[in-house]
Amino acid sequence: MTGALYFEDFTVGRVFRSPGCTLTEAEIVSFALTYDPQPFHIDMEAARETPYGGLIASGFQTLALGFRLFYQTGAIAACSLGGSGVDELRWTAPVRPGDTLRVEVEVIEQRPSQSRPGRGRVRMAYRMQNQRGEGVANWIADHILAKRDETIAV
């Protein structure tokens, strides 16, 4: 990214693409032990007996990684004031150890706040893929972004 972006820069149709991140078995198990300790996320032997045929990442880890990858593009580093929700979340394929994930994020709606003039809401469609170009997750997130050169009242 060149220069800080703000609400005004998130025009409908604008797309951001992240670099890839490879998930290891240790990362998958560590996340799952803390947040989603189902056998197919934490135990390689038990996971072989499931319909997945092996260890897979938690969908919540995939979601969190997708946001991290987008944040690391720098697009919202200067203007993020948080979010107000996620809609239409779908996990479309399992994520396995060694998969390299990328996210593409498209601005689908931009609306200035009526009650807080220093900010606006930007809806963005997230599409995550693995190294083979297969979709693994998609969702729509509402971001609250600061406008350029305005005082933000929290």
C-alpha cells in the first residue's frame, strides 16, 4: 500500500489481495486446543476416522486468519475503528496442514455514518483460497472506518 487509506478510499468494486500464509499442523492443533477442541482439529489418529480423513483447521481459525491477512495488506491500518458484524459466513472446503491461504477482499458497499460524521461503514466481501485456487471460506464483514482529516468521537 502507498499512503494511508481512509473511508473515502474504499470505493465500491475496489479489491485488495493478500500474500499467502501456510498453516502448519502445530498451528492448527494449538488454535484448536484453545478454541475448538474437536477431535478432527487436535488428534491426527482420530481425524483419520472422520469424513475428512485427516486433520483440518477450525473454521474459526480460518476466519481469523483471513482477517489477519487482510489487515496485513495495510488497507485499514490507519482507519479501522472496528467492525459491526459478519454475514453469510461459509466454510466451503477443509483447510489442512501445509495449505497456503490467501484472501481477496472486495468493497461491496460504502455508507457514511448519519450519527457520527467522522466515520462510515464499509461492507467487504472476503474470499479465501488455498494454494490450488480452491475456495475455502467466504463472508461479508462490516467495517467501521474513519474518514480522512476528521476528528473521531468514539
